[in-house]
Amino acid sequence: MKKDLIEVSSLLLDEILDKSSRVMVGKLLKRVDICSDVDILKKNVKELVYEEFRSIKCLIEVHAKSLNLPRVTRVVEFKEENTTT
């Protein structure tokens, strides 16, 4: 089975991992706060780590796919609505 190669800059990878690790730590600490059963806590921590790494993999794959999309520039102009009558 052939695997696709994904190119990601080291800067982007660092940012993804930094932000994802901060999110995961916050989620883990929340579970520690709300769970008093150590066995359930261990299962929750294990599952959360797996979930977060699946999310990181997905982010990297989406980024790689986005590099192949045509570049389109869009300009959005915000106008203030006149509410006086």
C-alpha cells in the first residue's frame, strides 16, 4: 500500500503541535477536576490523547490538501448600516 507524502513547514508543524498540546492539557486537567475515580480517569486520559492526535493528523491532512487548491482572493467589505430614520 502506497502512502501519500505530506509536506508541512516546520513552523506550521510547531504551531499545530504547540496549540494542540495546550488544548489537550486543558482538557486533561478538566477531567482531573471532575473525576474522582482513578480507573475512569485513566481511561478518559488515554482516549483523549488518542482523539487529540487524530485531530492533529486531520489538521495536517487538510493543510496538505489546501495547498493543491487554486488560490482565490476574496475581499469582504463591511459597511455600517444607517439605523436613523
